[in-house]
Amino acid sequence: MTRNEGSSPQCNHSYGRMGTSLITEGMRGMLLTTNILQALASPTQDTANKVGENISSVNRKKNRMINLARDVGKPVFLHCRDDGSGEAAKRTLDMIRMMDMTHHDFHRHCFAGSVEELCQWEIELPAVNFGVTMRSAQVPNLVARIPVERLLLETDAPYLSPAPGCKMNHPWNLASLAAQVASIRNTPVSFILETCNNNARQFYRL
């Protein structure tokens, strides 16, 4: 379906601070979280060795999980977290290339990377979708650049900061987020809501 721009609840089961998380949920996806710890910059060799061992263990788990997603034909829900360097996303993309899965369905959860990162992922992964949150909306030039057919709305409730004037984050804040995204993209709110809803249904085969 061609769309022209015109005039999830989730349960995250983590395996350690530097772990990989896997979820089979209502949206029929698999969650893969990549964490890069500040300890990578530790001056002690002992800590560096332990972190290196942890990274190797995490990479093995990620490899198994991505293979499982390919075997069962499920989208992969990616959460790349680091200290803002973009290293987690780079490592994840390298692994996807190495596993020859660039045409698989990937959902970049809570996307707040650079415009350059967006362009690279968009070109190399033709089936990737980008989830935007209230945090993403703080980088309007990024939200404006995401192709509308790859755009998904997320509250990440209850973890992220809530909408303005709201004491607790919850899924109903999608309406507030949609209004912010619509304002950034100079598009009617109804169009954003309908398009993102259709995107989610198509991506997760609902």
C-alpha cells in the first residue's frame, strides 16, 4: 500500500545489566536489547577483561535470537542503548550484515539516533521501521526525516517521562505524542494516527 503525506504495551525480561532481552508478545515480535556499559572506558585491566567477556556472551545470545527470529519468521524489536556514542547501533548493524539479514523486519524501538544513522539504517535495511517516543520528539529534525511509511508511535510506558502535564506515563499518551509528531511534520494528527496504526498492523501482521 502506498501512503502519501498530505494537505505497545511491552514486558521486558532482561538478563543482567549488559544482557540481551527476548520477548514474544501481543505484537508477535521478538525484542533484542543491546547495552554498551560505561565500564568499557574503565582504566583497570580486570574490569576491561570482564566487560569483554560479557560482550562476547551478549553477542552469542543476540546471534541465537536473531537466528530464531529468522527461523520462525518474526520481526525483531531492537533497542540499542549506549552512552550516546551510537556504538550499540553500529555493533547491531554489523551483526545484521554479518548474518545476511538486512532484508528482515526490524523495529528500532525508542529511536533517537542521528540523522546520519537514520539514513544508513534506512538504506541498508529496507524493511526497518522506526519507533518514536516523547524523547524522540525532542529531536524534531530527526522525526521529520523518518519516512512516514516506516514511522511507528511508542510511549514506552511506564518507563519514559510522561507527556507534558501528565504525572504517569501510559499508552493513552500516544494521542499527545501523535500531536507532537504531526506538528513537527506539519501534518494533520488524524493522518499520523491512521498511518502509524496501519504501519503497525502491517509490520506485525495483525
